[in-house]
Amino acid sequence: MNRKKIVDKHSPVMTKIEPRAPLSIGNGEFGMSVDFTGLQTFPEQYVTPLSTQSNWGWHATGGKGSYTLDDVNVQYYQGVPYPLFPENKEEAYHWLRQNPHRLQLGQIGFLFEDTTAEEVKPVRQRHNLWSGVIESDFILNGEKVKVRTACASEEDVIGVSVTSNLLKKGQIAIQLAFPSPNMIDQKWEDTSALNWEEDGHQTEAFKQTNQSIKLNRIMDDTSYKVSWNWNTGEVRQTEAHKWVLTSDAEILTFTLSFSENKVIEKKAEEIFSESSEHWEKFWSNGGFLSFEGSKDPRADELERRVILSQYLLAVHSGGSVPPQETGYMYNSWFGKFHLEMHYWHAAHFPLWGRTAILHKSMNWYLNILPKAYQLAEYQGFQGARWPKMVGLEGEQTPSPIAPGLIWQQPHPICLAELCYQADKEEKVLESLSEVVFASADFMASFATYDEEQDVYQLGPGLIPAQENHRMEDSINPPYELEYWHFGLGIAIEWCERLGKNIPKKWKDVREKIAKPRVSDGLYLAHRDCENTFTEKNHDHPSMVAAVGVLPGELMDKKVMLDTLHKVKEEWQWETAWGWDFPMCAMTATRLGELDLAIDFLLMDQVKNTFSVNGHNYQHDALTVYLPGNGALLIAVAMLATKTGFPEGWAIEQEGLKDIYR
């Protein structure tokens, strides 16, 4: 295959402002999104916020530890405490939800003298995916401005080149501005809004030369360093948190770096070279496929989604900690990550021959193991309980839903197994065994034994992946039952591989885990949910994940196929989420319904939209949803390696791995 030809074919090109689809650059640990000027000049023109973020950049208003979970009320289900609702502890509750939050590190854009946004005309913007460079052309006062923007491959540095006669004329300059770190709103859907108050933070220049300035940012107990370097020009401070760079050269190049504790100095040419080398290597290695020659008219669009999703997930979900659902594009849910989404963000990496990327974030589970052990013990369980909505340091967040979810618990086992199956390396078993075994200990402890039925069941005292069910009502949801059976089975295999004794409780729970209830030939959302397909047919149809995401060893395949068809016909798809469509495609694939799998993958629904920049659109408060991109790549890999695509599809693939059970 001519990989470069295919990547170039799908590199985004824009000739107008796309308010919901800014382009982005990054390296897995750091990312930045830009408008049509190649910088962050006109954020007010965009529905999707423009942002600069990193994995290390977090802040807590008033400083860490202003409140702890001891400061909020807990509610008990089956004798287990959960921080679900404020109940007269609103201040502590909302502080803990908002903090720590991911920082907007800075905003860099053009400054035009006496010019409105309407006078700046976009001409053409292209994201060269093979090199990672964004090339932007626009016109001001009849003169063209050419901009190239790229990100370093290993460090949090951007490189920029600006070419225009308007530089000489003094009609354009570059402005660097720093917003307040404090959040404006308590609602998750508004957490992307920037706060431009000058109080509550400091920006101090501690070194300046003719070609650089070094800045120290200070806010509460958080600080970081910014280094701005240019080829020729002069910088001046215009406001408390704003600096402006002017130059009379026809070509201005500069780099802008961010770091938690050090000064990084590089030239723009180095950044462009690093970016080109990094992305050429990325695309030349790992999994790849082409649908060229397919008769199905949807093939080119699916190929586009596959190419762009690979890029976006490497940038936004390929770092050393699990990502937030919007990556580095902007804050969603206060910038925190949701561990039940880690699977959707990252399980595709080993399938596409990029296991090392997933392995980076797996080490984070080792780092927070003490917190996970502590949470399980506090609730009266064994092992390690992984939180759902969480910041960098691993503390669970109070929420009306998050503390009750359990489907994130087997994820580290599943992801660790994918890391192992990719290369069968003993060191993977050794490095991640504690994560696997501690996860299994909790799972066995969490299941409750029904002596009369001689089964272990899940709940009450949980919320299924389909989040519109109550803690006190939910018993034996199909996906969670199958995941308990599957996860404990893998943990048992890890014991065998390492020559360790298998805990009896693991085997007992796995062998006697309850089977999900069937009613009228269909699987229900949970045991007692008689109205699954009438009143509760919204949010995630997660019951079908028991065959698809998982092998379905507990499931009746005929019942599951009938359930899948019922879901397709009766579900309120406008309430679903981006990963639900590939999830259903995975179920159809396992059941041999390949045409149905494609129909799910490309279903014409708003939340299955992939914008011109490749991001999975949900709605205007969530224009970016990376779990949808990741789920797409898992489903496509499953089709490509396990069954093949249906008649009418021509597929050529290299480097995809058939390691998904």
C-alpha cells in the first residue's frame, strides 16, 4: 500500500471557518488547537474552544487539599458509602468536582491593528498529517499571510513560521495571553469557558534577551514556566498577563514552550523537522488499511474516519495518563478523565500495532494503586477499586452517578491482557500483575452470594454502564456480569502464566456468576428492568456489549441477536453516545451480521458525526468526543482481522493484530 498517498488523501483541507472543527497538534502529553490563522487568534469565532493543555498542567483553586472527601456527605447502599449528592455540603461537593482541573496554559494569536475578524479572510488551511504540520493561508488588507504550525515530538513546544509583507509594515504582531486558572462555572458542560480575570494569578518575566523571554506562572500552589523564542523582533508587556511580539522581518519564526519546572529552548526549524520525522514514522509503522476499490459508496468516508481517528487518538489519548474525553482540545467535566472511557480511548492501540502507546498510560494504575486499595478498604471490600471520574492524583470525585459505576473495574485487566497478547513479553506480566490481581480481588469481593440460587450476583448498589438506572434497583446487568466472568478468567490465566496460586474466591465467583435474565426472548438492561425497550430505551444500549466488546461466554447468541435487532429498531439514538454505534457494530460482527455491523458504524445520526477535523461530534457543548473515535478503530480492527468486511468491500490491511478475544 502507498500509505502516504492514503494519508494525504484524507488530510483535512478547509477554505472557510469551521466553528466546530479547529485543527490540533500534539504529542500525547501535550496538545494545542488552532483556528484558521494557524494560531488562536479568533476564539470567539469558534464553538469548539481553542486550548493549550498538558498532562502535567493541573490546578486546584485555593490550593490542593482545600477540601477532601471527608467534607462531603455519603449515602449508603448495601452498607457501602458513596459520595453521591451534596446534601447541605454544596461548597465542598462542587469544589471537589471542579478540582483539580486541567489548566489552559496560554493563548497565542495574531494581533491586528484596527482590524475586525470579518476583515481577515481565510483562504486555505491544510493539516498535513504525514508531517503533522498545519499550513494556514489567509488574507488581510489584500496581502497574504502564510503560517506553519507544528508540535515537538517529545516536549511541550510548538514551532511557528509566519511569512508576510504585513510584518514589515507593522500591521500584524503576535500576542501571548494567560487566563486565570480558576473555573467559571460549576456545570460540566461549561468547563471549557476561560476566565480572563487578572487577579488570582501571577505572570513574571525572569529573563529576557533580544530573542527570548522566560516567564514564570504562579497560581496558589501551582506554577509552571513558559519560554518564548524568536528569530528577530521585539517583545513588550501590554497588560498584567499579556505580551506582544513585533517584527519587521518578512519571515518570523518562533517557538513557545511550556514546562512544569524547566526552561525549554528550541528553534522552529527543529520543531518542524521533529514533527515530520515523528509522524512519518508513525504512519509508516503500525496497522494500516485501505478500502480502495470498494463498491460500497460509504467506504471512502469510513477510511477517512479511520485515518483521522488514528492521528487524533495518538495526539490526545496517547499519553502517560488516561485522557479526558476531549483530550487536549478543551476541558470537559473539569478536565478530569473517566476511567470507564479509558478502554474506548486506548484499547485500539495494540490492535493497530502500537502497544507501546497504551503501555504508557497503564503505568498510571500502578501509581494510584495505594488510593485504589484505600477506596476498596474504606468501602469494606478487598483489593483495589478504581474510581470513575478522577484527576491526576487518583482521588474519586463526588457525583450523582460516577461513584456507583463498576464497569471500569475490569478495564485494567482487559487492557493489560491486550498489552501482553501483542508481543507475549514476560515483562508485561511482571510489571502489571499487581494491577490485574488487585482488580480481580475487588471484583470477587464485590459480588454477593445468593445461597438459595447458588449464584454470585452484582448489585443492588451499582449503576450499569447505561447510566439511567438507580443504585438501589440495578441487579445483574448483562455487560457487567459478562465482564466479571471475563476479567476473572484473565486474572486466573495470569496466575497460571506466572506460576502463582489461584485464589479460590476468584474461581468460585467466575464459575457461579449469575446469568443475565431473558424476558420475551430479549436481554434486559438489568434483572428487574421490565421497561428496557419502552421507557428505558435511551443512553447506552450496554446490554449488547456482553457479546461484542466481550466474547459472551455467558450469553445465548440467538437471544443477543434478537436483542441487537430490537435495539436498532427501538432505541432513542439521539440520546446515545458516539461509542454506542461501534459497540453495536462489534456485537453484529461477533454474531456474523457483517452488513449490520457496517450499518451501525455509519448510521446516520448526529452523535455518529465525524467533523472535517475527524472528531466525533455529540452536541455543541461536546463537539469533541474521543471515545467515539477509539471505539470506531476497535470495531474496524475486529472486522478486518476476525471476519473480514461484507460483500462489496475491498480491504487491504497491514500490521493489524488479531489479539482481541
